[in-house]
Amino acid sequence: MNTQVAAVTGAGGYVGGLIRQALSESGWRVVGLVRRLRDLDDIPYDLAAGLDPGVLRGVDLLVHCAWDFRAARRADDWRINVGGCRRLLTAASEAGVGRVIVVSSIAAFPGTHQRYGRAKLAVEAAARAHGAAVIRPGLVFGERPGGMVGTLERLAGLPLIPLPASASDQYLLHERDLGAAVLRLATLPELPRRPLVLAHPAPVGMKDLVTELARRRGSRPVIVPVPWAPAYVLLRLGEVSHLDLPVRADSLWGLAHPPPPPPADLAELGISPRPFRAGDEP
């Protein structure tokens, strides 16, 4: 029996790395399409530059996770991230890739004003035009979280945390459930035509989330709720001044304006989502 081949863009990042690991552990040969080569099966890939279709010939599954957060201006978001996705999907079609899964975000929902969410919606439209499946993961967490949860965990180590959007609800996804969902979609007879929202249905309050992350690292910070709008303005000023900030203003906007409750898409895939709650191990 021939080993199936999967290509994962952004495999050097947190979410892409989790998907790469899940596929590898299930017997797939995984090719990482990455900016920085770290593995023998890695191939250089940059969203802004595109990809030769020949690289994807013989690939059974393409999972597109890559996202360039350095494209701070909206025009760059569209040119690099949305345009890059369109070029990748065209290359996959020309190469005859059997199945494509595009990783969007729970931040992508109709009516969102977040720049990141709107860009992801544009990526989803391109994915649907090419017959690809779309998944919208919530905030991904695990033993050593990355992404937004990883950022919040690092901030949770501070003795005093001014916390914007402290009353907002967040929807989370355990990293193993993310891997299980991708594996399920890789083998379904027919791909779903609508985006699948992958998150536990029970929301976690922002303050509760940070408090629990602090507990897990042995910290007991003082958390001071602050209004999100002034914090957003300060972050935007910092970005204009090219300061190295722990959180982007657009990310704060998303945390302060959470998505609607997720449907039972994980259950439809046969996955019982792991909760995030005090006392649980990640």
C-alpha cells in the first residue's frame, strides 16, 4: 500500500505544526511548505511569491495554514495572504491535488469588522470556488500553546495584568481535536460545502482564561480589567511607531468582539471536544 502524501503550508508554525504532527502520526508522509527549512521534507514557500505547481504533483492532500502576520497594512493582507491563497489553490488545481483543506479562523464570521476576520472570509470565498474544505478553529490550546493562547500564557506570568476585554467570551479548541478534525476531513467520502467551526460550545470568559493559564504556570497575578477601546488606540499608536508589541491591535479587536456561539460541527465529525476549565490538564 502506497503511503499517502500531505503538504502543509505553515508547518513551521503552531497550528500548522500540530496538523503536521497529527498527519504524520497517522501514517501520512508530510511535506512542509515553510519559510524556514527545519525538516528533510520541508520545501521553501512564501505566500507572497507563490508556488510552482510541480511541487504539488503527487500530493494527495494539501492543508493551507500559512498566514503572514507581518502584513500589517490591509492592502498587504489582501495582496500577500488572500492573493497568496488564491495562487496556491490555482497551483493545487493545476497539479491535480486530490483534496484541499483551508484553515480559516473562528474570527471569520459574517458582519465582523476585524481586519483579520475579513481577510479570512475572502480566503474562504477563494477556497469554496476551488472546491476546498474550510475549517474555522477557535483559540487553540494544549500543553505548550502557541498563537493567541500562547501569548496570553506568557502575559499570565506577569505579576500585574491590565486586561482589556476581560468580560468577553472566547471559544477554545484543544489541539488534539484540531488534529482529529483534519484527519476526519482527509478521509470523508465528500467534503462539506460550508465552513466548519471547530470549537467547544461552552465559552470561557477572558478573565477566567487568563487566570487559569496563570494557575497552570504557577503564577497568581493581579488582574485589573481595563476598557478595550483605549488599549486598542495605544496599540495602534505603537504599531504606527513600529514598536515590538506582544499583541496586535487587530487581535485585541477580535478578542473584544467575539464570534457567535459555534454550531455542533465537531460532533458532526464524530469528535467530542475537550473542554478548557480550571483543574483540567491542557
